[in-house]
Amino acid sequence: MEAERRPAPGSPSEGLFADGHLILWTLCSVLLPVFITFWCSLQRSRRLLHRRDIFRKSKHGWRDTDLFSQPTYCCVCAQHILQGAFCDCCGLRVDEGCLKKADRRFQCKEIMLKNDTKVLDAMPHHWIRGNVPLCSYCMVCKQQCGCQPKLCDYRCIWCQKTVHDECMKNSLKNEKCDFGEFKNLIIPPSYLTSINQMRKDKKTDYEVLASKLGKQWTPLIILANSRSGTNMGEGLLGEFRILLNPVQVFDVTKTPPIKALQLCTLLPYYSARVLVCGGDGTVGWVLDAVDDMKIKGQEKYIPQVAVLPLGTGNDLSNTLGWGTGYAGEIPVAQVLRNVMEADGIKLDRWKVQVTNKGYYNLRKPKEFTMNNYFSVGPDALMALNFHAHREKAPSLFSSRILNKAVYLFYGTKDCLVQECKDLNKKVELELDGERVALPSLEGIIVLNIGYWGGGCRLWEGMGDETYPLARHDDGLLEVVGVYGSFHCAQIQVKLANPFRIGQAHTVRFRAA
Ligand SMILES: [Zn+2]
Ligand SMILES: [Zn+2]
Ligand SMILES: [Zn+2]
Ligand SMILES: [Zn+2]
């Protein structure tokens, strides 16, 4: 057969045959990698689907990671692992292969005890083995824990206490958990079970229950915006779930503040605190939800509000003493300690009404709340432009530095455009009902708080003149004029003073 097929040497078909060979090999060498890549990606997506399925059905809050931030050992097979999944409620870590086993074998944090458990105020520790935090100390022998390169030592997922394998005794396994350092912030699972029982019996006197937890008990509700501050909120949510009861930690993009704050109505009067993790916008959103509670007649349940600022230029948070932006400088546990130590202060909040001019004005005036400041003139224009662009291309604005740069860009661009020239001829200003004569201005800014435009003390200016003291809880607004965006920029770097128009209880602008 073969001999017959082989053409005579030198015939033209020999070249054809060689060509066919070449084409075949070329095809092979091209197709094979394509096939392998295709097959691999198919396998990967199947694995991903399988994992998603486990994640969805699981009681744990599993999350994928490509690289664990500290040396990690799988809680099932005890192997050293670099990537895999972790639970952002209880902190279990596992490799992909053992995920299903881990999910079946280990219980996550129970946010509520089962109704049949009678031990309402005695919950034992819930120990999980391995991956204890670096620099933690054994509660028995007080020596450092988790320093051996293997799956070893235990951590209680409620009180965060750690103990050596050797120091773990049966007595410890049955010991009552006291919820550790943050017991005054944690809503214990037994509390919610009791509340549930009381609701069935139609009782609402939660004070008796709370008295068991002590006067110091000020449960903390976390409202974090997972989209704030380059998606830092996402990680924070997990860290708070580990330290507190996951039931008291909310992502406001999934559960709006109005809904989340209803948890306060299950707590004793005047006891709840809220920690808002997000920008000034998120804080405003939560404060509006608090207003809503007042309207519903839930005054007694209104929480005190603390802030963990994310992102840039958070003037409200800065005024209240929580800084302009958090980027992980201090551990989350320290944030909780700060909240525990914080004292309450009051903040004025203002109603802004916008009415259309005209003889036959049938439209209802628009009303909104102001916490920080508002302005008429270049500053408003700048913020508006910035916002419009952010809506169009959010990915561009995910970095803090870029945000600042774009703000700067708008600031300088406005220098050239000067769109609000002779504002004094376009608007009339009344402070507490009295008309104020204005010089040639380009912008008027009405301030409730001390900081403006991302950390500038606008009312103070250079601080070389005497001026009436401004406070955020005195029932007065400060009204300031600026000559242009260049003047704004000068005030920002403390090279100029603003034109202080005055302080007032009511401020009215009217288009001239
Ligand atoms: Zn494993
Ligand atoms: Zn878990
Ligand atoms: Zn414990
Ligand atoms: Zn020990």
C-alpha cells in the first residue's frame, strides 16, 4: 500500500506531500494550545460554578482569595495554602478541594441560638482551630500563640480569646464565653432568641433582658457602604462580622439604612450606637434615616452616630472629630475601642427649601436636608461638574489621588471660565430677614460645619483676624463670600481670608 502511494522521486507530487505535512504540523501546533487553553478555562469555570453553588447554600460567609495575607493552613487537611476561601464571619480558612468538607464539618457563628436551648445566658466558647491572629496570647499560659508553622492552637470566634493546643482542657471547652473585649458592643445570640420569645408572648419590655447585660451595654450597629473608598467598605464589613455578631453588620448598598436601623427597635431605649463606614454622603443618608425614625415616633430608639470616614474630603466626619478619611491606618479593633470611648456631641441640621419664582406657582417647594454646606457660585459648579463626570465613568474615580487631581483640574478650569461673574447682581441675600449689601462676588457659601471643600477652615481663613466663633451646634449658619475660584484656592492654602458676610438663623437667597 505504502509503496504504491509513494510517488516517484523527483515528481511534483512529493512537494505537495511535504506541504501537506507542513500544514498538518502547523495546524497541530496552533490548535493544540488553543484546545488546551479552552479545556482549562472550561474546567475553571466549572469549578467556579461548583464553588459558587457551595457559597450560595452555605451558612458561612465564604469569600475567594488569590493570596492569603498571612501564613495560612487549611482547616480540614492542615496543609499550608496560599489561595482558597475564607469565611468572613467566623474566619475559617480552607483550600478549594476541602471547601465542601469544611462547609459540612464546621458551624459558623450562630447569630441567634436555637429556640430549644434553655441556656440563655450561658453560651460556651465556640473554638475553631488554627490560623490564630499573629501576636495573640494564650489565655491560659499567657505565652504567644500560633507561632508554629502548622495548623495549631484555638480561637473563640465570639470573644477572640486564643489558647494553645497543649493548654486546651475540657473545662475550657465548656467554659462560658464572656464575649471578650467588645462584649459591650456585641448583641449576644441569646438576647435575640429571648426577644423572639418575648415577641411571641406579645411583651416588649426589653429593659429587663438588657439589665442582665449591664448598664455599660451599648450595642453597636455597623452600616458600611461597600462602594465607598476604593471598595474598602467590603473588607471592613468582613472584619466587623468577625469581631461582632454578623446580624449587627449591614452593607447599606444591600440593606438601606432605614431598614437596618429597625434593629434598634429591638434594643433597650437610648442604648444603641451606629458606626457609619462611608463618605459624608453615606452619613447624610443614615442621618436622614434617623429623621425617619423620629417621624415614625421611634425617638426612644434613636441611636448615637459615630463615623469611620472612607474616601476623600469628608468634612462632616472631620468636624465631628473622626478624621477626613480612613485607609486602614489603625486596626479595626482600635476603631471599635475609639467608638466605645467617644462622647456624644450635637449637630445642627438644616432644612433647605427651593421655591420656584413666578406668579402662578403651583409646584410644591423642593425640600432637602443640609448637614455640611451649600453654595451658590463656582464651588457649586465645580462639585457639579465633578459629580457629572463621576457618574459617567466611575472606574476613573476609584482612586483617592485621582479624585483630588480631578478636583484640582476643575478648580483651575473654572479660573479661566468665570461663569458666575457678578453674582451680587444676580441674587439678593437676606440674613434673619434683613437684606445684606454685597460687594462684587462670584460665590456665596453657607456653612454649618467648620470644614469645607475637603479640609479647608473657610470661616477662619488665615486666622489673623478676629471673627465670631463658629460652631456646628449653635443654631447658626455662617455665610461667606468668595471673589472667585482663585480666591477659593488661596483660602484653601491659608493665603487669603474669606469675605465673612455674617451668621444667621435663617438665610434666604432670592434671584434678582
Ligand atoms: Zn485542605
Ligand atoms: Zn463561618
Ligand atoms: Zn469565647
Ligand atoms: Zn498556652
